Amino acid sequence: MARRYLLSIDGGGIRGIIPACLLMKLEETTGRATRETFSFAAGTSTGALLSACVAAGIPAARILDLYLRRGREIFSPRAPWNAIKRLATGSMYSIGKLRQVLAEEFGPASAWKLNDSPIDLLLTAKGLDGMPWYFVKDKPANSQVTGRLGLLDCATASAAAPTYFDPWKFSSPPPVGTLVDGGVGVTGNPVYQACVEAFCYTDEYSPDETTVVSLGTGRFPHNDQPPRTLLGWLEWVLAELLRSPGEQQTEIVYRQFPQMLLYRLDADIGKLDPALKDPIDMDDVEAMDRLVQYGTAFAGLVDWKAILDGSDIPFRVTDKTTNWIQYKRA
């Protein structure tokens, strides 16, 4: 079996700019679209949007431009009373606006079902009834119930972060219901679920012939002071729902599939910018230029050629580097 490459991208809102910069470096290195390198793309929240873009063949430079050009539309209006709106209605921004922006940017691919994707996909979401959803193409060994769903509907549902966006309700069969961000649970980093789908529900991937690359959306200094308000606690809990899987899931994957080449690329933003005292929030569009700087600086440390040929050492997860603090690079 020829070596296959699987890509997984974490959630993180506007911080999706960082993995977009990494994918730009990949495409500059290989001279081809990301989907021509990776035959499987998995994502949660902003990672689901990135993975859908990859599947649609959108160049990474245009993906980055999408964040920069339309981020303010998606996270609008940003105003002092948003906190009041959040408490009163449960969300600050319109999920319909996000879906509209995606439809305009995807062109013909906006009408795709998951089964239309030329590469394998796994996009995560969480039902309000508590059921986790893993949106994948129909395969003989899986449940064959999500491949007929719309690509953009699945990506939109995955990005419907509670307290930021309204939930997304599916109107087409099969009956899915109302869903929120896949990061609510353990799939802020969906690399484990992607590996289970690839290795257990298809016959196209083998751990010893697969390279998995897991992309984060930036690590930030921890604030060990407790929040002072209910809203502060809600923000902390939501951030940890995304942060904790980023630290845990990659290690779980290595322990279950140690024969696989596994790489974790996640920038320590606190070291790239020692002056940074607080994390960049998922909707902080004023930080976009700074995120591009961080993403570009981090991409400069990544040798994609070495990762693809299996010779990279700094970012590889091994039995000696299974603690997240060890397998990230400043």
C-alpha cells in the first residue's frame, strides 16, 4: 500500500489563520494543492471550515484571504453590548451569516454533499440531545448515513460554537437535528476520531503506511487567576473544551497507533510573543494581523519536505515525547 497522508486541524475561531499559514507553506513547498498531498482531512470548528476548503480545492493563500477579508463580517457586530446579548440570547453572532459567507466563497462546491468530496473527510459536531456527530463520506464499513449531507451544512454545524453562534439546524434528511460546535466534548482536536475512521472503518489506510499531521491553532500563556464573573467562567470553560483535547488527543493516538508517523504542529504563541499576557479570543478580529505574523513565523520553523518524507525530528511524536509540552516547538 502506498503511503497515505491524513490531516487534522483543531478548533479555534479566528486563530484558524495560524494553520492556514502552515498550509500556505506546504503548498509553496510541494507546488500543489493541499488535497493533492492529504487524502483525508479532519477538522473541528474553524478546523472543519479549513478542511472543507481543502476538500474543495481552495488554495491556502485564498483560505487565509477569506479569514482576513471576511472575518469582520462573520464576527459582526462587535460592540460593548455583545456581552449583554450573549447573556440574554445565548449567542453574539449569526450562524446564518457564516453559512452565507461560505456559500459565496465555495462557488460550485457549495452544492456538494460529503460524498462529492474528492478526498476523505471527518467533520465533528455535537447534537443538543448529547449525541456526537462525525460527518464522513459513506463507506461500506461505516454507518453510511452522513455522506448525503451538505458539505457546508456539516462545516457550519461544526463551527457553531456555543455563546458565540446560534446552533445550526439541519433541514435535510437524514434526521440530524440541531447541532453545535464539535469542540463541545473531546473533539476540539479530532485527530483520534479521524484515525479511528481511517483505520477501522475503511480498508484504504494502514497505520504503518500512514503519516498523520495534527495542526493546532496556537497555544497561549495560562492565566492561573480564577475568573471573577459568570461570563468569565463560561469563556474559560469553552476555551478549555478546545484546549484540553489539543493536549490529550495526539498522545492518545500515538499510544494506540505507535507504528504510525505522527506529527503535531502547534505554535507556542507565548514564546513567539513574550509580551503577550492573555490569549487571543476566538472572535478577536483586531488580532488578525498579529495572527498572520505568528503563523508566518511558525511556518518558517516547519520543514514540510522532512515531514512528508518522514525524516523530521522536532515535531514528531515518539515514545519519548508523548507529553504535549515536549512535542511542541517554540
